[in-house]
Amino acid sequence: MNQKRPFLVEVLTAIALIAAPFILPHLGFAPTTINRILIWGLFGLGFDILFGYTGLLSFGQSAFFGTGGMFAAYLLTELDFPYVMVGIIIGAVAAGGVGYLVGLVALRRTGIYFAMITVAISEVFFFVEFNPLSEYTGGENGLPGVPTPSISLGFTTFRFNSDWTMYIFLAFWYFVGLVVALRIVRSPVGAILSAIRDNPLRAAALGHNIHAYKHTAFVVAAIYAGFAGGLLGVMQGFMPPDAFMFDTSGQLVMQTAIGGAGTLFGPLIGATVWLFLSDFFQNVLHLGATWKLVLGIVFVLLVVFLRRGIVGAIADVYALATGARKSAEPIEATAAAAAIAPAAPPTLAEAMPARHRPTDHASGPILQANGLSKRYGGLMANSDIDFTISHGEMRGIIGPNGAGKSTFFKMLTCEVAPTSGKIVFEGRDITGMSVTDVCQLGLTKSYQINQLFDRLTVRQNLTIAALGETRGKFRLDLFRNIGKIPGLSEQVERTLALVNLTHRPDTPVSELAYGEKRRLEIGLALATSPSLLLLDEPLAGMSPRERVETVALLKSIARGRTMIIIDHDMDSLFELAETVTVLQEGRVLVHGTPEEIKTNSKVQEAYLGGVHGEMA
């Protein structure tokens, strides 16, 4: 819908903002409440980019809300800075700078530890505002006398000094903030943030510097918070000290949860519900101090019964309604096509080959490992492995369970650091590098257990992978149209053809059959245009039919590529590989052609415990 009507969301939002002051008062909304909703909605836009799109739950946004507001208020009151909007923007920049510094500390941890750090940061800022910096912030009194904004037109000056003129001012800046947020989430950076939310480890393995992107989202959220804080000061004519309170962060989180995280409109809808009910319980029902208890119960009920929030529930109802209007025949046809789709024929793979790096036509060794060992405490997972693979070779690795195959693969792709030894890839020592850096160099793998971005579509998954190769590991193209990146769509279409998913590009990953997910798992690695592709048990968990199809697929994509495959299906592996390396107890047992491995007595003993005979 966005491609056909790219500005539909913006147009509908503008219409809603124009209509709101004529409709909401009849529903019981006071003018000041409507203005506060816009400020909280703008505040929530940045938080939704951080939480809803990146998956980082911060309880410290009040620190930036208060910082931006107080900084702007101090300029406009104590320093008599004459330009209100410039003061607000300076306050937002100051909040962003503080957010950058705070992010250096907070983003060293993830999950609950990150959330707890942000709680502590919020409390620290509240203490600093009330004590050491009270001379500048007014302490518990805040900063009164913040001037209202005005626009000089030469012949007259338009002042936003009433509730409804202030609404025009705030609605304009909310709209600007929404347009910027939409550009961010539709940009390459926004796509990568969504990938980090779903599966940060896989995003890193596809060549993205996830720490830098998280830091970017953190700073963007801080800037939005600071800007909203500045608007709060000019709306009230007073910058309140409670902007720094933890309660402010808590309300923001609850409003976003009520409205729906990851929607951008969720914070605005949540703020509408939250502020209306708080005013209703206090001013209409006169509940006194118990209004927070009642509002808390309402919050719990909304979150329990609307798990994706109000906006998410509306989207689900819309999807259900539009899905119900579709005839059953196309749905059944699509499902049947997905179920019986064969592996991509070789002619298709040849017609749409994946892009290659300049070194792909080189000769000689592409990767060499010398004396590679990995120890976990008293357990030696791999011991003194020497391993070499040449350009264009298809190598198989087999071994009994516990032979150290997966650990060996993780060391080759730098997911884990070796205890000792050296890894050289295309003449460069990569020992100790990160998995992100080696992917950028052209070495990547598919995983034994699917590591996909489940909330995204097939096309979006492959786009995430291709972005790592087309843009590098980090780039701040926050406002770039992702569809206009040269070569990106072509790379995605090539990869869709290679893994035979051209009939399923816009299907959510969660709806794919298992065999399709395995093909997509391989496709993610292929979309990075690797010089060396490692496949960790690509046939794991497949039915016999799916195995046959996937073997045909692997044969078709192997042309002109260097690949290493681990799998327990030796019949299929011997059919694919030119040479085979056997691991046992973390060491290289033997190396040879499939025929040599089949008749090797050491291999038979390793697998069959000394029962000699030919391996099938």
C-alpha cells in the first residue's frame, strides 16, 4: 500500500489533526488535554522507535524530556534568548547529546539489565535537577515565565497564546515529528532496527553493527524527548520539575503499551486514552486519590485483552476483514503452491546468479586454519585443527555427535574466539575479529536452527541481509528511500529465485512451511554475496522429499561458489561434496574424497564402534 500510495498515512494524519479540535471537545476533551496529548504523542514517537522498532525498553526517557525542556526554558527565561523555536531546538540537541553519552554506558548491557540502567539514570537526573543544579532549574519550583511562541509576518505578528492557537502550533510540530519518524522507519536504518528487535544476533551475523544502530535509536529517542519537553514548557508557560520524575517515564511506557508499540501512532492513541481517563476519573467521577488505582486496573485490562495495543487490534481486525473478502480458491492455490513447490531448477539459478565479489575468481586457498583449538573450562571442544579450503571447492564436514563440528564452524565465522590457533581468510588474519566484520569480508553461514526475522516478510528478511553488503556495517542514511538503493532490489530478487521463494516474497516468515524456512535461512546467507558460504546442517529436520529438493537446490547454487557443509545425512553430503573432512573428539580424523571416506576403517570405527563394513 505504501508503494502505491506513499503519502497516504501523512495525508490521513493531517486530516485527523485538522478535524480533532472540532470533534474531541464534543467527546469531553478539554482544550488543554488535547494539547497535552500532542506533546505526549510526540514524546512517544521517539520512544516507539527505540522500543517498538528496536526492542529496547527504556525507563529513563524522563531524563531527556526534562533535560530538553529545562535547557530550552533556561535559555528563554534566565538568558532572555529571543527566539522560542530556536531555543526548543537547542534544547532537543542538548537532550540528544546527553542521550549519546548515556547510551555509551546503558547500551553495554541488554534486556533487563539495560532497562534497570535506564531506571537508575532517570533517578540520577531527578536528583541532580532538584539538588546540585537547582540554581539553574528552579528545583522544586521549576522555571516559570517561559514565553509563548510567535511568528512575525512583517505586517503582523501571530502569537500562539490561547489554547486553540497553541493547538495549531503543537499539531504542526507533531505532524513534522511524525513525518520524520516515518522516514526513519522506512529507511535502511529503520529496516535494520526492526531486524535488531527480532533477532539481534542474526542481524550482527549478516554484517550489521547492531551496537551502533542501537545507539542511533537511543539518540533519536532522546532528541524527540527533548523536543517534546521544550514544547511542554512553552505550552504551560512554565517548565515543571516533575518532567524528570520516574513517573513520567512510566506513563510513557504505559501509554505506548495501550496504544500499540511499533506503530508510531500507538503513543498518540495511548496518550489520548490515558489522559482522557485520568481527567474523567478526577474531574467527573471525583475519585480523589484512588483514580490512579482505577486507571491502573484499566491499563491491566487493556494490555491483557489487547496484547498488541489498540492500534494493533485495529490492524488485526482490518486484516481479518480484508482476508475474509478474498475467495477461498486463491488462498488454497497459494497454499498448495507453497506445499508442492520444487527446488529451484539449475537453469533458473544460472539465469539469475548471485553477485560475486572480486576475489571469487581467484585460485588457491581461500581459508586456512592452523592449530585451531577451543577450550571450555576443562572441556576441549576442538584441538589443534589444521584446515584448508580452496576457491571454488565444495567441502563436506562430518563426524559423530560431540565431534566439535558446530564449535569449529563458530570459530571459522568468528562467533566464538579460539583459545589458540590462527585463521586466515583470503590472505588476511581474521582471528579475533567480530562476526560482523568477517561477514563484511565475505565469510558467512546459515544456521542449523533457523535464525530468521519472524515478524518480517520473506522479502524484508532478504533485504536485511542484502543491506549489509550494499551499505557496509553502519551508515546513517536515516532519510533515504530504501527502494532507491542501487542494486538492492535486484539482489533480493536474485536470491528469491535462487532459493525458489519468488511465489512467497510478501509472506510473513511465521506463515512459511518448515522447508521454506530452511531455504530462506540459506537465502539470508546468500544475499550477503559471500566468497565463502558455510552451511550448518541445511537438511536438518526435513522430510525425505524436502531433502531431495534441498540437495537439488544446493547443487544449483554451488556453481561458482566456495562452500563448506556440515550434515548428518551422509548420503546427501557425499552426493554434494567433492572432498570430505571427518572430525572426531574435536580433532581431524581423516580427509579425502567421498569414496575414500566411505571405505575408511577409521571412519567406520568412529561411527559404528568397530563394526567394519562399507558405509552406505
